[in-house]
Amino acid sequence: MPPEVTRQLAEFAVNTGYEDIPPAVCAQAKLAIADAVGAALAGLNEQSVVLLRELAAADFRAGQSTVLGCDLALAAPGAALANAAAAHALDYDNISVFIGFVASPVLFALLAVAEEQGGASGRDLLESFIIGWEVEVAIARGLGERGVHHYAKGWHSTSTLAHFGAAVAVSRLLKLDAARMRSAIGIAASEASGLRNMMGNMINAFHVGKAARNGVVAARLARRGFTAHPSALETEWGFCNAFNGPGNYDLGAMLNRPGRPYDLVDPGLWIKVYPCCGLIHSALDGVLDLMREHRLDATQIDRVRIAVHELVPPTMRFDRPQTAYQAKFSAPFCIATALREGAVKLAHFTEERVRDPVVQGLMQRVEMVVHPELRGHRTFLAPREFTDVRIELAGGDSVECRVPRGNVRGMPGRPVTLEQLREKFLECTAGYRDAARAARAFEMLIGLDAVDDVREVTACLR
């Protein structure tokens, strides 16, 4: 008989209390939450977000849950959909080093339900956020090496697995018992979906939004007594077999670590410092470090060659992007921007920049190849993964460096400081209509465990 994974994860989610969570984990969770809110405010005017917000306003009844960017409050699923999509629309929200984007779908599902339930303390929201995060990562641990088999098959794990994180977090906030928590996990398993070939398109933001929405629905159905298969993950026709195939997952790995230690501290949280796909960040670090170290500018550079893992090019696939969003998944554009600007910021990803002749010319100098040592699943997203960067100069000389995955800016090896996170938040909210109130929300989120009612935070975001 397979181990009762669904039951044991449900029991972990129900029986783990705030007092069981180490302070270092809570500190990391508060950074992740504050960062996700900033990313959401930055993404409000993206076309994908505007369209989803319009749909949510049309399809969901008025309610108590704040929809960012407009004077609108909807039923919790509608608000969760719109807000979580906004948080991921610019690919600037934070990441679990182990598996990917967790914070945005979990947080905005929680905030929507907390408002609809008449409020929740910051401590309760923080507890639920951490437990949802941890269960999602626990499931990912069993889906091949670091969840990579799941990803390599074409599933967008940011979407598929986020259903579990959001459902578990909301179920915890609603204080469901273990049986209902199992049902919520089963409902989430049936809702889970998302394809990698959608990355670089509008539906990428929708993946995160619908995971938050479906997590809300799963938890609220389970609360009403709606049932699902009690062992949705591990049975022959369950999630793991259906999504990964027989023999391509490890149920024991899903159970050997929940909370021992928590994922938010080991391997940790990655606060993104560049507003583009994380798979290109190590190359950007290398290019920018070499330019600063050798005092180079774009006029001196003849060619940039980056050697990456074989699973990077299929995602960074837009050699000649046509839109600002495609540019976030374009190695030539991102590297060309670093060469031209000496930085990579939100303001650099515009339709005008994509069409800029200077940027277009620099893009032609960028070459991405697969490093012979970086093939197969075992090295992808692993601590031993790296990116090699070589800059060839116009005079014939060259400079080069190797950037280990664990040494990327914003990762635990090179973490952002609180002040740097605050600067990023201010960058994200520079165009927000009430930046001062948003800044007040940031300070409350950094001290979330002392907030009596999270509606104090959302009141700053309307």
C-alpha cells in the first residue's frame, strides 16, 4: 500500500500552529508577502490584468474582498483571481528556491477570504500562508528531482502546484478539520492544470490568478462538506500518476520534510531583483558584474555568449520578442538591456524598447548555448547548476565568469536587505495612484504579526 500522503499532509496542515513555526520562517514569510503586494501593484495596468479584472467584475457578485487598482470589492474568488494575476503579470514576484512561485497565489487567496470572513489577524494570515507554502513544496518534492520531472513534462508547476498551496492555506485560515482539509486537497487536485508553452503569453498571469481562485473555491466547498477522494495524491488514478506517470514520483519524499526545516529558510526565499524570468538572472548577474569589474560599456562589447542548462532555452524562447511581455522571456533582450543600461529595471520593458534599433542591434550580439555539463533533470535548478558568461571585446580580448545558481542576487547566498526590498517596493508602486498609502501597507506587512486585522492593510490598497 502506498503511504497515506494526502492524510499526513492534511494532518500537518491542521495540527501545526503559529507557536510551532520558528521566528526565522515568519520573518522570511513577511518579506515574501510584502514583495508580492508590491509586484501586484506594479502589474495593475498590464493588459492581461485589465482584461481579467473586467471579467471578474462582470462575472462575480459584489462582495467584501478588495480588488486592487479600482474602486471595486467582489466575492472572494473574483478578487483572488484578479489580484494574484496582477502579482505575476510582470514576472517580478518572489520564488521558492526549490520549486518556483508560491507567494502570490497563496497570499491573494488568503487576503480575499480574510476580508470576506470579516477580517483576520496578521498572525493568523501569516500562519496560514506558511502552512500553505510548506504543503505545496512538500508535494513538489515528490514529483521528480526538485519537481523537475513534472516541469520537464510540460506542466507549468507555478500553476498546477499553486492550487494546493492556495487551497491548504485558505482551509487553514477557515480552521477546517483534517477530513475537510483532505477534501480541499482533493478538489485542488482536480482543478490543477497549466501548460509551460503558455509562458510568455497573457495566460501566464491567469495561471496564478486561477490557482488562487480555485484554491478559494476548494476550501469553501470542503468547508460546506463537499467531499473528494481522500487520497487524491497517491492512488493509482490520483494526481501523481496522472501528472507524472507511474514510477516518476516519490511519495516518501513528500513526507520526509514538511517543516523539518521549513522551505522558506532551507533552501529559502528568492526575492527577484530583475523583472523577468528567473532562468536568465544568473546570466544577468554575470554580465553586470563583468561590466562593473572591468568598467565596460556597450560600445566596447563585440559579443556576449552565455552557456546555460538545456531546459533554459525552451522557456527563454523569444529570440526576437514582439511585445514587452515576451521580452521577459528573451535572453537577447534581457542581456542587451543590461549592456545598454547597466541595469535591468521595470522601466526597461516597454513596447518602445522592444522596437528600439539600438536594443535590436545589441540583441544580435547575444548568443545562448547549452553547456555540455548541464543536461538532464538532475542538474536543473540544483545547487550545482551554473551559468557561464563570456564577453568578447571589440579589440579581441575577452572576460568571463561562472555564476553558480546559489549565488544569484536575491537568493539566500546573496539576499536582499530590508532596505533593498523597500526600494524595490517603491519602484513597483512608483506609478500607483496612492503611493503613500501603499508604502504604509508595506510597513504593516513587514510587521504583519502585530497587525490586529489585515483589513487595515487592504484599506491602504483600494
